[in-house]
Amino acid sequence: MTDVKRDIASSYEAAAPGFSRHADEHVYRYLAEPLAESLRSVPGVVLDIASGSGALARRLPDVVALDISWSILPSNDARDGVQADAENLPFADDSFAASASAFGINHFPQPEQAVKEMARVSPFVALMTWKRPETPYPPGDAVFGLIEHHCGRARSRTGEAVERMTTEVGSEPALAALLSSAGLDPTVTTITASVPWPGAEEFVDYRLSMLGSLAAEADLPRLRNDAVAAVQALPPEALSWEPRLVLGLGRRPPGL
């Protein structure tokens, strides 16, 4: 396992309880819906890669969840959970009807290898990630600004690596190229999701659940109080969140 993968796995293992309690409930359950909708007509088992606490898996009838972090899988409702590396899947060719990843592709140091593995184990691949450049969102900007004020930087080393990888895959051409390089016919679109405002405290808890190693450097109660106050001070019109996402679907050409 590379250092980047090891850091990501360790970060998510540490964040698993808070992530499943806050991020999934308040944000990812809504973000995963467009990807789930593209998979509901698939007649068979879906492999959910980088499944995390199961925001996508809970929206599909028959799923095997795979994640590099073992400790986050107990929060997942999928019928089976497998700890494994997305770039080296432990399954035979064509083991699944489809393979999918909601926001996992931006965590893989070699995303082209991960997509080739997904295309090997299934004829249909579905990916979703954040669109880059990101549209400014005042509540998020306020929290990141306070994290930087309290910790000296807005993201941990792992968070910075994930952001770089997100930028590399966060466009229609990037996802189309990944799917094409795996031998799939791609259909890629930019969509807009709508995330209901959960409340200032809940939003801050969501953002802080992904602090990673910075959590050890911060006075968390003080940071949380300052962040909640900053978000509560924003005007109501600044709270509406409709993040842009890139949805990529790849199908194996007929006869292959």
C-alpha cells in the first residue's frame, strides 16, 4: 500500500464514527441519489467501491460494499462488506452486474487503474465526483477559514492530497477519459444536487467530521463554537447549497 493510500485509510478509520453520524445523514444521502438512480434498473448485484458508511448502498437493493478502511464498513447496510484496494479488486472477471463509486474516484492515486478494475469485474461502471473548480459556498468557506485560523492550515496533508486528486478527475473530460481508457463507451454529464440545509450545528459537525489529523491540533470545542457562530451569522440566502457534480456512466461495447 502506498503512503497516500495508507494515509487515506488511516484518516477515514479515525473519522468513521463522526462521518457516519454527520456526513452521511446530512449530506451524502442527498448527493448519492443521482448515482443511485442510474443504477436502479441494473438487474443484479452492484459493487459499491469506496462505499464508506453506505450512502449509495442504502439506496440500492443488492450491494456488496468495498472500502480500504475496515472500521467504516460496520456502519454500512450492504449485504456484504469487503476490505480491499480499489486498484486491485479481489474478484473474478464479470462478478457483478455493475460497479459504482460515489466520490471514491477522487481518493484513488491511480484512478485509471481503479476504473479498469471496475470494468473488469462488471460491464457497467458508474462514477460520481465533485465538479472542479468548485462554486463558492459561504458556510463551507466560513468553516474552512476558521479551521485555518485555529490550526494554521485549512486541510491536513491527506486532505490536501485528496483535493489535488479531486481536481484531477473533477471534469467531464477527465471522467470520459477514464472510462474510455478502460474500454467503455462513456456518457458524462454535469449535474446539480440539492442538499437541504441541516442547521448550523449539524453543518459544522459534518465539516469537522472530516478534519482528519488536524483534529489533534485543534481545540475542538472552541473551533466548533466559533464555526457555529460564524455560520449562524450568515444571511439565509447564503445557506442554499446546490453543489455541481460530475456523473460518468461507462458501458462495455456490445460483443466484448
